[in-house]
Amino acid sequence: MASGACDVCSKTTTFGRRIRHRHGGRWERKAPKKSRKIKPNVNKQRVFIDGSWNRLNICTRCLRTLSKSA
């Protein structure tokens, strides 16, 4: 299993808020908010860089960019 960080762009876990839109109306019935983690899609891949194969923890966005340049 790959670690939670990308070796290329150093993208890591970020935090956001989850809002439940069921409640509405007055301030007493305001929508509840909870914290959530947003994790990058990181995979362990063998990548050909500078004439040699390297095993990297790489996010799918960087993998897609590398495949376009190759």
C-alpha cells in the first residue's frame, strides 16, 4: 500500500467541512457542519525517469501528466 503523500508534487491529506443540507430556516436549525479528510489518490508505480526505473508513490494526476509528456 502506498503512503498518503505523492513523491512528485508532495500532495498530502487536506481537511474540509461536510455540510448536511437537510436543515434550513432559522438560526436555531442551522445546517450541522463536520470536519472531513480529503485524501489524494496515491498509487505505488514504477516510473521511467532519467534513464532508469524508479518506484514512486505518485498521485493519479501526476501519473497522467507524466504519460502525456512521454
